[in-house]
Amino acid sequence: MAFLALGEVTLIVCGALATFTLLAGQRLQSTRSLVRLPYPPGPKPWPLLGNILHLNKSEPWLSYTRWSKIYGEIIYVRLLGLNFIVLNSEKVARALLDQRSTVYSDRPQTPVHEMFGIGFNTVSLPYGDEWRLHRKLLHNAMRPNSLPKQYEIYTSNTHTLLTNLLDTPGQFEKHIKTFVGSIILSLAYGYDTSSTEDPIFVAVEQLIAMLAKGLSPERAAILLAFPFIRHLPPWFPGAAFQRDATACRKLARQVLNVPFDLVKENMLKGCASPCMVSECISQIDKNAGEEERQRVERAIKGSAATLFIAGSETNSSLIHAFILAMVLYPEVQAKAHTEIDSVVGPSRLPGDHDRSSLPYVDNIIRELFRWNPIVPLGMPHATSSSDVYNGFFIPKGAFVIVNVWAMSRDSDKYDDVEDFKPERYPVTDSTATAPPPTHDPVFGMGRRVCPGRFVSDEFLFVAIASILAMFRITKAKDNENREIPVQRKFTTGISIHPISFPCTFVCRSEEREQLVRAGIS
């Protein structure tokens, strides 16, 4: 699935708000003149266009990282009248997003989300009461071991993944998506599925595809800059976006309502599985009025749908990147095999309880987050009020970009930054004092930190450790028995994933295959 580049996403708002931001810019300039403090340093902008022509629009994190070498940890960029504050170091990002979260917890807003039917999306909600309710619901449901059957869901789906890789290894990308999607559907809705052909799977995939098309920068910029266009009839020449928006709203309603209504129906029948939605519904105050019940139900629906849409793509991409790393770095894979064999042996699969005894495997996951951050620039924050940091003025309403890519390439913390090296992390007793993987910048910071990070970290470990225990992953060979070259290439966009590549999954022993076939942990 291709996603829009952040530079292009910028245009969604930038082009659309050009008229308004000329006036807003004058007000901000006036405010700044009163403060008499400079913006953070950055590349010199062109009149009106700002730095848009200087930016690598497909991989903007590369431009920001390059500029960080010139201008420092915090830089100022102006794009078509909008203010961007780019945070290139974890120290500065935590100083602002963690320690000044009241200022840096908002999101940039665009009416396009409502037009395409995804106004329910927790990730893009403005900082306020509705967002707080969404976060409370997600936090309660996604904390470690919050559901009685949570670990059973991880292990049963891992067995299915391993079996699929044994039977049809050439379809490993599909198997990964099925694995992740099945876990999230189970956690969110108690919905059991083992196929990407499932109607709910299909609806979500179609929705994501239509959003990628419907929220293209060209369309969104025009829609936002000239609001009257949103009211053109679908038959009007050039108004094909109206037909797309109508279809997208229909899909969004389906994704939002169908699995939610299924849970409610099962609850009435007394056969609902433990899941986020059933737990949240059961906790609604029985004495609450109808209006309050509807408000809470809307939040449950929106947060559950967000969990499925956002969690499926990112976690699938992480496991896909893991497979790529094992193909490119066989020596890392060999060390992991040695560790697993010494701790677990061939007669069972590793579980979460083995994690403390498998520090090298754990460090593979840490390095996976760093090697190719799946969301290189995070999701943009917005300032709810003006601020001053280190003598620099940060205006109200500025886009605040967390350059996770630059943080992962910090030469003061990491050597050979482009290599996949789990050895860069300690494997002695000092690991107990190291920040946990869930503290990684890839999960976000401040009040907008990913609420599903603990669940994601848990089932990623179970899946990755089990794949390593079960298989040796190698380059595929052509008809003449020559290895097919594999390159480290990723898509571009808000979220990135490896470009498809062939590989081979070789079962490491007959005993391991038998225990997977038998469904034994």
C-alpha cells in the first residue's frame, strides 16, 4: 500500500490554506515582532512559495535531516505560507512534546477528513475532550495483558502464520498482513478470521486505497483553497473527486459500523468474545442519558476503527522489514538462531516469558525500529499557543514535525547508521536500566504517544522470535540456481514498507515442523 509523502501531505493543507495564511502570516509576524525573537534557523524561503521547491517531496525526511547538519537540532521551514518546526533530535523533541505537552499536543486540522468520511480517526482529532475519551478507551484496552485472552490470541495467530509460511512461503507478504490484521480484529472486535478475503479485511484495504487517492495533494489543495468546489455536483466536469468521496464515505461507514454492530449483536446473544469494544460497551454507565451513551458509543467505534486501520499497516510493515533485514544480514540471523537454540531448544516455540533470556532477539526488534523507521516523520503535531525555546520563537498553529529518521541516524549515539547491528545495544545486566522498546521515538512522544505500543511490542516479539526459531530465511534462487539479488528499498509516504522482494523460508528441523503442525507452543 502506497502512502502519501509528508511533503505532499503538507500540500494538502498548504495549498488549500494559502489565502488564509497570508493574513495569518501577517498576524504571526506581528506577534513575533512584539516578542522580538527569531524563528529557529533554517533554509532561506522563497517569497510566497517558501521552501517547497527545496524539499524532497517523496522523501522529505532526507531534506530535513540534511538541513539538520547545517542548521541544528530544531529548524524552521516555511511551506506555502505555513510555519513548520522540525525537531531533529530526541532531546529537543522530548523537551517540547513531553515536558511542554500542553502546548504541543494538538494536530493540524483539515476538513478533507470529514468530506471523505474519516473524521472519527483518533490520530488526527484535535486536542480536546473527544480525543481524551478516545485515548482513555484505547489506553484501557491496549495496556499489557488487558484482555484475558490476549496472549492466546498472539500465540494462536503465530501458529497460523508459521503454518502458512511452511505451506506457501512465496506469499509471505500476504501471510504477514493476515497475521497482523487477525490479531487486531480479535483485540478490537473479538472477530476471528484467517483470510484477507474476509469482507471486513477487504473493506479496510479498499478504504485505505481510496484515501490514498482521494487525499492526494493536488485534489486536497484545490478543495481546501477553493471551498465552493466541494459543493459541485458529481456530474460536473473535473468533479470526479465527489464520486470518490461518496464511495469513500460509504466504505468508512462500513468499517466503522459493521464490526461494531456485530459485537453489540453478539453481546445481546451472550456470545461476545472479550475484546476492546465489548469491554468498553459493558463499562458504559447504566445511568447515563441517551445523549451521553451515544457520545461514548461513537468514541468506541472511532477508536476501534482507528486501531484497525492504523495498526494493520504499521505492524505489517515492521515484520516485512524484519524479513528483509534477515535476508540482507545472515550473520545476524545466525546469532539469533544460536541464542534461541541455547534457551528454547527445538521442542517448543519461544514465548514472551523467554524474552529476558533472549536479549539478542530483543535487540533485533530495537534495531528494527531504528534501521528504517516505519513512520519517518511521525504524525505532525500543532502548537496550541506560541512558545519560546532556547531563544527561538515558535508560533501558535505551527506544524511540529518529529524527524524520527534523523534521530535514528544520530552519529553521537550510533555508528554505521545504515547497517543493521543489534550488537549496538548492550546485552549485559545493564539492559535492565535501558529505555524499553516502547520508549522508542517511532511510537511518538508526549500525550500523542501510540496507545497500542505495548500490544504491538508484545506480539511483534512473539512473532519474530517464533519465525527465527522455525526458519532460516535466505535469498531466493533463479532457474539456474543463482541467488536473486535483494536490495534495501522502501516505499515513500507517511508510512513506508519494503518494496516486494523474493526470499526462501527453510524449516530448520523436522521436529520444529511437527510441533507447528500439531499446534504445540
